[in-house]
Amino acid sequence: MSLDELLVGLRKEHGSTASAVISRDGLVIAADLPEDVSQETFSIMCAAIMGAGMTTTTELGKSSPVHISLTSEDVRIILYAAGRKSILAVVVPPEADVEAVGQSAKIIAEQIAET
């Protein structure tokens, strides 16, 4: 299954409103984003957030983040480490089942890490 198909699967299974596979330096590898969302801006900001999390945990002498979650009143953005070089970004409504999304994301992230 292609990365694009896996991202569409997140939308169908969990109601994600946007998702992408992003390199750690912010390049889009695959995306299922709304047309009015800039892929470049979205991917660069997600990579920056993950980078900030990695820097923070390194300063604390801890391991790198497995995932980072941002929650507002109307959206939840979850960034998952997908190997050493990639990030899986998933955007879901705040009422989404985060555990179920996380289980699916873990499987996808493992597949990305193997490529």
C-alpha cells in the first residue's frame, strides 16, 4: 500500500482532516491535506515542532519524543516519529479516539521507518 493510500485510510477510519508524511527537515513526502492548506507551511511547521521537542528532551537528558500532541478547542494535531528521518502528522477533531488514531499511526510510522 502506498503512503498516499495509508493517509487516505486515516481519513476514512479516523476522520482525519489532514495528514502528511514529512522529512525531519520539513519536506513533504506524501500528503492528504485540504486544498486551502499550504503543504510547505504545514510541513515546515510540523518539522519545527518535532525539532523543538527533540531539543527539549535532549536538554533534559531524555530520549526523543515518540509523539507530540497539540490540542485546541476545535482540532488536535499529533506528530509521530516515523523512524530517524520522517514524521507522520495527523490532524483530527478533538473528539477523535486518540488511542485508536495512535494505534493506526504506530503501524504506519513503522512502515515508513522500514523504507
